[in-house]
Amino acid sequence: MYSYTRAIVVRNFAIAIVNGAITLIILLIAPLGLMAVISNTFLVTVASFFTATFADGVIRFLQPARSMGEIPLHQNTPYSSQLDSRSSNEIER
């Protein structure tokens, strides 16, 4: 479970970095002060990380428990490749 949690954190961090980089590029084009650009980029990065973490929690809550196992489609139905034998009188034409 540790590696799964670690992978989630790494993915959320990557999402946050990408969103922060896009925001930085957009804000550098706009005529704002440097401090406004830096603070907005930081806030978007942090908000993206926590939003992705919250979304993972919601998805985990909505998914069925893994301990239930899979529901089989057929309940102990034996499969047979043999056909039932019929006499020629039983064939409908």
C-alpha cells in the first residue's frame, strides 16, 4: 500500500507542477508585478496539489471495497463440450 500512496503523491505533485508552470507562463505575459506572478503561481500549484489529492479521496470513497472480490458471472456452472444425444425422431423439420 505504501508504494501505491507514494505513486499517488508523485502524480499529484506532477499535476501541480504542470499547472503551476502553465500559470507562470500566462502570468508572465500579463502586465503584473513580479511578486503577484510568483504568489499566484505558488497558490495555483498548492491548490492543484490539494484538489488532486481531494479528488483521489473521493474516487477511493466511491469505488467498491477491494476485499469483496469479483462477482462471478456463472455460479459453479460446469461446462461441457458434449452435446445431448437425440434420436432422429426428435428432430423438428
